[in-house]
Amino acid sequence: NDVKKSLQSFMSHFFPEADKVYSTETPTEALAILRMITAQVPKGVKWREIRPYMLADSVEFEPSTEDSQVGRLALTGYLRGANLSANRLIHIPNFGDYQIEQIYHVPVAVEAAKGDSIEEDDEPAVLDQPDPEHQDSLVEANEPNTLTNEQTWPEDEEMNGWNERMQEMEEEESRMAAAKDKRTITVPKGTSTYQASWIAATQGDDNESDDSDASSDEDDDMDSGSDDGSEEEDEEEYEEMVVGADGKIVSASDDEHDDEASDKDDGLPTAEEEALQLKAYLKERERQNRDDVNFPDEVDTPMEVSARERFARFRGLQSFRTSPWDPYENLPLDYARIFQFESFKRTQQRVLRVAADSAAKSGMRIRIVLRAAPAEIAASYNPSRPFVAFGLMQHEHQMSVVHFTVMRSEGYSEPVRSKDPLVAHFGFRRYNVRPLFSQHSLGGSNTNGVHKFERFLKPGVVSVGTVYAPIQFGTVPVSLYLPTPAATSDMAGVIPTLVGTGSSLEVNPSRILAKRIILTGAPFKIHKRSAVIRYMFFSPEDVNWFKPVQLHTKHGRTGHIFESLGTHGYMKCVFDGPIKQMDTVCMNLYKRVYPKWNTSLWSEHAQDEEQKLQWIGPVMQKPEDMEL
């Protein structure tokens, strides 16, 4: 009984949906298990059933006359899931989305009721053709018009990179000009630098002479040809010297030294140096993760830069949940490229209702002809492996701000930071993403839609990831993997490293991700409800700038800045009650953060051989007699 209870506890922990655990100690119990299995009905995969998909039986490719690598691709098989319209797009994993040219109803060979003869249905007939006015476009993002933006002067942070770039360009131009102006002269061996400079100046004047002088020099050379025999006896040794643009002699040793120095500067680190750098990088990430757990969001006020300049983009909120925050304030340029729905739920209902009236019904054997498809798709087809094509619903090709819930996997213990490169599986689509993580706080009509940004994906807590990605209707499973295979063991190279799992949440560009920083100060003198606070700011101008922002302590007191004291950033603050000397005074500041436009389609054909193994495993060779 103890063993049985232990096994039941183990199974209920890993399979909480199981209603009952059966044992097979006696034949009667085994028979009961068989009856239970025969009576079970498998649960449908809802996110897959609302979309059309096909397990292709055959793949045929017809190259175009202009380009042999692009042409028409025909997929034949039984349509499953929902109905398919020729106006929608087809998604092929690892390759992307393509338009439909035609849909045919393919006849099926059936056995006659009497005899062994095989009868064929009617010839393939055109089932559906796209309407040019209603066919989905392959344009996934808008083209922003920069002229319609508000014209503002660039800030210093934006100009820093351009200043460095301009300085590098000027240095490169000066080096090219110096190299162009250098010339080589031949002087007798042992000539000093001073004498060589005179020779260089003389040769420079000779080069600028006109054609008549050149012809006279040639005549002089011809006249002196009779003395060649006497000069051969007194032949001298010569050497070459480099003359700069200013007429000064540049020694060859200096050039060689500069070349060696440049080669050393451009050299890559050795294996030992790279290992040490990687170890230091991982150690720094671990320290940042530990500090984020022990002292979340706390930062030090810089002493060399004023706080009002360093934190100019941050703001204070009296209430994180109810204080107003305009979601369309100071949006980045990438927000002009995305699509937004006035009502996402109504759009989803309309799209599903229209898809139900499509001509290609579920269960039919059809042939889908795609246009402008690459030949790589047909080359990757292997009858021994499943080849699945999915039909997209309307608007699912267009980009927007997609949010999904994710919980960190228990088998992965390394720190996962926001903006780390990951491979995200959204149902049947895979992308290279750099998600931003935020708290999964429930919103409502009385809230402002602000959610706290998280620097790290914390274990045991459900977080929300935010990326730019194609629109996804319905709730689909989401899983995050490392972009490169782990090499901790022999089997780790063929198993993808799972980072976290979750599901899609919403498509909402108005969701605000607020990055919080906490400025801290220490009590210097305390008198009843008032106290003198120091080390939060270091100038009276910063104290007056942040005076409207509310203060709080780690022991639960709230207050505000009353006035500035002195010239070193001391300030008098008033709280709702007496504070303790060991308490810490905090000020919360917030800034909205946005994801980066770096989402791309993940394809196993773009990976190296080692990375391919973690996704596809061992594969049989493609049959050579496959018809394309």
C-alpha cells in the first residue's frame, strides 16, 4: 500500500489531469484498464482544428521560365481541420508563407463493390481560384512615412553613435589620403634623411615639368650615351625611401611597425582568452541575476552626471495600477509598421465565420498549387518524413505586437534575461526572437494597462513575453528553446534545450511595459515624522526636479520631499509616521520599453549541421526517383 500511494502521488504530481490511477496486479484490473482504454475519446487540438492543414502525399515542382529556382509547387493530400479558401495563404514550416494559385479536387481510386477492379473518380476539377481583390497579400509590415513624424532635434544619446562613426570615417579618409600621397624615390645607399629630402624635392619639380623639358632631358640622355662604359666601372648601390605628402622621409621600419601593430589590434582572441572572457561574462550575468533577486530594480545615482539628465525619460507614478499613462505617447518608428485591430475578438469571430464558407471542405482530397515557391521546398521533401502545410487565416501574415505567457522550465537553471536570443514555437510557426518579459498582472476597466518589466525570467512564476511577430488567432501553445544546441553531454547535441513553455495571450500594441528603477537614500537625522535624507541625490537641482515624486520606505511608510538642504543633495522629507534609522527611503521611477524589430523566420536550412541535429535527428536519404 505504501508503494502504491507513493506511485499515485508521483503520477498525480506529473499528470494532474489524470482522474484515477489504475494498477495491473490482477487479471481483473488489467481487463478494467482495457475497457477504459477502448471507451476513451482523444481530445481534439483546438488551435489546430480551427485551421486547415494537410499532410502531403506528394510534392511536385515546376520551375518558371525566368528563374529555375522559383516556380509552381503542387501539394496533394487530404485536407484536415477547417475549410480552405484560395484567398488565404499557405504556411510551410521552415520556408514561410505563399499565395495559392489554384485548388483542385483530386479523384480518389476506389475499389468496386463487386470484383477486384479499380475505378477512378472524375478527372481533377478546379475547386477554387483566388479573387485578386480579396486575396491576402504577402506584405507583412507597413512602410512608415518618416515625413509625417514629429520633427524633433536628435538627443545626445542618439548622436553619440554618429559622432563616433564620423570620427572613424575621418580617420579612415586621412589614412587613405596619406597612403595616396606617399611615393617612393631611389637614392644612393648611405644618403642621409636631409639629403634625401632635397632629392625628393628635386624629383618633384622634375615631375611637374612640361613636355618640352621632358624631350630635352631625353636628348641629353642620348648625348651622354657614349660615356656609359666609364660609368659602369664606378657603379653605385641604391636604396628606396618613402616620401610623405609633406616631403619628409618616412622610414620603412616605421611602416612595418605600424603594420605589425595593426595586425595585432585586428587579431582575434586566442582560445584561452576567449574562454576567460566567456567565463567572466557568465559570472557577470549570474551576479546580475542574484542582485535582481536580492535588490530588485535598485540603481545607484551617478555622481558625475546629474540625476535629472540621467533619468530624463523616467517618470513617477502615484499609483502603478490607476495613474494615467497614454499608450500612444512617444511611440517608436517600428509602431508605424505594425497592424492593430479596433476589436481583436470581433475580428477573430468574423474571420472564423468567413472561413467556414470556403469551397475546399475538410476531408476532401485536394491539390494546392502555390505560386512563386522556391525549389528548396520540393528538394527537402522526403516520403519517410511528414510534410505538413498549414493554411493561415486572414491577417495572420501581418506583423503586430504579440504577447504570450511563459513559465521557465525546471530543467534549465541558467539565467534567462530579457532580449536574449531564443527560438520561439508559436503553434506550427517558429521564429528567432528576443522577447521582453513582464509581470502577468490581470488588467481591467479601472486599470491603466501598465505592466512591470522584468529583467530576468524568474523560475516558478508565470511571466509575459512580448515580441514583434505575425498575428495569431486563438490560443496556441508557445515554447522557447535555446538557438544553439547544448553540449553538456553526448546526447545534449541532438536534444533541443527547453527554456520555457506557455501559450499565446493577446495581440495588443497598447499594452505598456514599464521599466522600474528605485533610487535609495539613507536617513541622516530623524525628528518625529520628518527626516533628513542623504545619498539619494547629490545636488539641490536634482532634489527640486524630483520633488513631486512620492517616496516610500522598505518598512511601509510613505512621504514626500519637503525642501532641499545645503548644496550636496540633502533633503528634508515628511512621512506619514516616524521612520527608523535602519530604514531605507526609496523613490520609484518608470520608463516605457519596447521590443526590437528583430523577429525572423527560423529555418533548419539556415542552421549548420550541428544545429540541424537537435531539430530533425537522423534522416533517410531522399529518393532519387522523386518527381519534381
